[in-house]
Amino acid sequence: MDFSWSTTQLAYKAKIISFAEANFSESFIKEDQEATFTRANWEKCAAFGLLGLSTTTAYGGATDKVDILTSTIAMEGLGYACKDNGLPFALNAQMWTVQYPILEFGSEAQKKKYLPKMCSGEWIGCHGLTEPNAGSDVFSMEMTATKVNGGYLLNGTKQHITMAPVADVFLIFAKTNPKLGAWGISVFIVDKNTKGLTIGKNRPKMGLRTVPFGNLTFKDCFIADTNRLGKEGAGWAITNSSLEYDRCTILAGQLGAMEKQLEDTIAFVKNRKQYNKPISQFQAISHRVADMRLRLETSRLLLQKVAWLKSEGKPATLESAMLKLQLSESFVASSLDAIRCNGGRGYITEHGVERDLRDAVGSIIYAGTSDIQKNIIAKLLGL
Amino acid sequence: MEAVLLNYITQLTHEQLDTPLTVDDDLLGSGILDSIGMMKLVSFIETELSMVIPPEDILIENFMTVKHIITYLKTT
């Protein structure tokens, strides 16, 4: 068994860390407080080539074949050095839930129209799946796509859609055959200025505040046949095809943030003195740091296993559920431990410690809550 | 192949079916296979039957019944 990285992959990670330290090492406190998305930072990542990781060179991407291992280590590097946890999250949301499905299921015309502009940062894409009455039970969605001459009429509402308020392209899931449940869901590529589409405003939230979330409303919104992604009824397959890639890369960004959090915490507790000695010498502190290290390592091992399985073309349903559960819950627990180790300093916004906790909480909810991950694990164990 | 698939899908349901599974039973519409069951079935076919199922082929028209699955697999 060999989970080591190649020298090329490690060099790429180092290059990304240098890039992020040069561009995203500011505090982002103002953007976080004001819930501001900075398009210039998005464009810097695109110019660096990060948005090309999920797309092949024929359509503006980075390599001839999508490489999940390299993508994973790249996002670990970005998460480590970028002070804004929202930026890696948003980049990955587009790359793996918009670009990758178009790459895998799109027609040649769709790939040529959408992928180069998303890789270059000119267009932003978002993935519209969740609805007011369809969260964990997402395939009970109510949005419909009714067949009409030359296309479909979309009607319904999407909720909590990452990047929706600033997006140019929308990948929308809707029922084309309500009688078939999950197997009657199809996917449509919707352009920003399509008649009948209303884009909601950014809805500020607890964490990941630099990433706009919003609602989308469709009222008799006509989408041509040529903008259906894949065959009718392919919605379930499209969601599942990218799920594990999405897991690896979004969570890799968090893993990088956890590594930086641990380093910062160790540096602080070794320097901070109480009762005439560094607080690192109190077991109440050192044990917390040990727990943080253990969570980092167990999360990393699961991440590397899932990325490796996907790179081998193997299924990773159980492993990716365990990864999502372990890493997201670990980020929450370690973020709270980091605040405890920092004491009052950790609670004050200007020191940049408390933000991790607020950002981490989102990860135990989005893309399948921790409870849903446990359901999947239990089901796969035959329970 | 038919017996192998019927046996495996029956195992997936923890043998809770009222009557023995047949090649014409609706696996998806009747809820015999849920999302996770479907993932396990695809994985089983790829691993045990050494066949590759592209994601774009995972459609109800190819997986509604065991008969549909066999017809689809024979054409790939």
C-alpha cells in the first residue's frame, strides 16, 4: 500500500501554496462580515488554471484527462494557504457539480459553449438541486420540466444554491416524469438571461459568508431541447457521477485549512504563557492539540483512500460517506478546540480563529448531512 | 446471468420480498431498489460480471427490471 504523492504532485501543491500566500493571505474579515464575494479572486484562480482541473484541455481544461489525485492535493494546498475558506469551496462547487457533469454528459456543442468560459473565469456556474421541500430527500423535488414543442417549460423554486446570485450558467434538476421518482429527473443548462428565471439576492449565513447563496425561481421558463444535459431521466446518474469527486476536492480544501489551523494553534500555545510557563505544557491544552492532530490524520487517510479509489475507477460509496462524516465533523471539533486553546483571543474576530468554526458548521450540513452519511454507512453495512 | 442478478438483488432486499423476485418485477418504480441499492447493483455488475457501465447509461430504460438489465448488458 502506497499513499505517497509523486514529486510532480508535491511540486504542484507547493506552487499553489505560493500562489495562495501571494494572493489570499489577507484576513478577509471585511468580506466575511459584509458577506462579499470577490470576483477578482475568482479570476485569479482561473488565470492560475485551478478551474481547469475538472475539465480536459479540449475544452479549456488543465490536462488531457481529469486527475482526481492531483485535484485533491491541489485543493489541499489552496485550503492551507488561502485565508478565505469560502473560495476553495466555491471553486470546487463549480468544477465538480457543473463543469464535470457537462464534460461527462454534455453534447459537443454544450461542452464547447460552456466549459472554456467557466475554466477561464468569464462565466460562473452553479448547481441547482435543493428545493424548499427537498433537502435530504432531494429526489422528492417538486420542480417540473414539462415537454413542449422544441423544449421544456421549467416551473418551480430552487433554494440555498451556492453561487446562484452571481452565476451566469445554472445546472437545474427538474422532474420530466413525476411518476418515476428519482428516475424521472432530468437536468437542464439554463443561461442567466433566460426569460422566466428570477435570481434571488445573496442570503447571508453563519459561515462561508464570502460565497453567495440564493434562491432561483422558474416560471414558464422555456429551455430548448439542446440545453437538456444527457438523456431524459439522467438526473440521478448525473448527480452520482460527480458526487465522490466533489467530496474529495471540497473536503481537501477543508483538510488544508485544518492543517494550517493545527500549525497556528501549536505556535500559539507554545508562545502563550500562563502561570509562568507556556500553556502547551498543560495537559488540558496539549491533549486538545493531540486530538486535533489525530483528527487531521484520520481525515487525511480517508481522503487519500477515496481519491485513490476514484483514480483507479473503483466505487467509493461507503468510503466517501465515511470521509464526509469524519472530515466535516473533525473540522468542527478541531475548530472549537482551536478556540479553546486560544482562549479569549480565539473568540475575537480580528485574530481569524473563530471564522473556521463558523465555516466548518456548513460542512456537516451541505452535500448530505452527517446524519445522512451515517444512514448511507449503515445501509451499506446491511442494516 | 439472470440467476446471478436475481439472487444478488434478492440479497440486497434482505429477502424481505413477499414473493420471489422475477425478471419482470419493476425494481425502481416499486422501490425494490433505492438509490444505494442501485449503486450497489452497478458496482456488483462491474466487479462480478467484469462489465463497465458508463454513468450516462444508468437510466430507467436500462434498469427497470432484470429483463431490461440483461437486454442492456447484452448490447454493451
